[in-house]
Amino acid sequence: MIEGWNDDQYLILFDEIESGEASERYRIDDALPGFTIVGLLGWDDFIVRNEQGRTFTVPTVPINTAELQPYEISKDPPLTLDSDATGRIKWYIKPVVFGGDPGIGDNLTWVSHEQHAELVIWWNLKYRETKTQKTSA
């Protein structure tokens, strides 16, 4: 894994083995069958690759095909190390899609990669439950 600032975006990029592990850890196949996680862009979005090798961004919450945006990743992006952010991921306690404040303040915390995976899975399940309830009503 490499991480750091690329211009004004924070990038976390996984190697091939880590990509497979991250895809399993985040259960990406549940929402995006055939995709693998390549990394994170700005902490709020995954960088994912489809079976044809094309890359996209998708929010960590909600993860769904409607949110996919094409994204080109350079082969070896120049990254500036940030020791304050290394090994941690910025997380909105209440995700923005649920009405959380995207600004810096009480809604922002820093979590480990393991905690991030747990939160992403939990909030995506909540999102799907909410969407199912609205559709059923």
C-alpha cells in the first residue's frame, strides 16, 4: 500500500494482493459484482476496477452502480507523505448521504483501516435497508 497527497487529493493505493484483500474485507462484490477495490480517493470514495480493467470512483456510502464515475489513475502518481494521516482514514460519524455534516467538526473522526471496513459495511447495509423500506412503502 502506498498513500499520500497527490495535489489536493489524498490517495491510498493497494497493490494486487492488497486489492483482493480489501475487496473481500469491504465485501465490494455484494454491491459491485466483478469489481475490485484499487484504493481510496480523498477518503470518501473508493477507486474500483471492473473486469475489463476500467477504473471508477464510487462513494464508500452508498456503494452502487448508479454512483460509479470514470476515473483515470496514473501508473506511479507522485505522493507526498503526511505522517498525520498515514494508516488512518477520515470518517464522517454520520455519513453525508444520511444528512451528516461534511465540514470539519463534530461529525469527523479518524479510524483504522479495519474500523473503516466495518463502518462501510454497516452503513451500506443501513442504506440498502432504508432504500428497501422506501420502495416497499
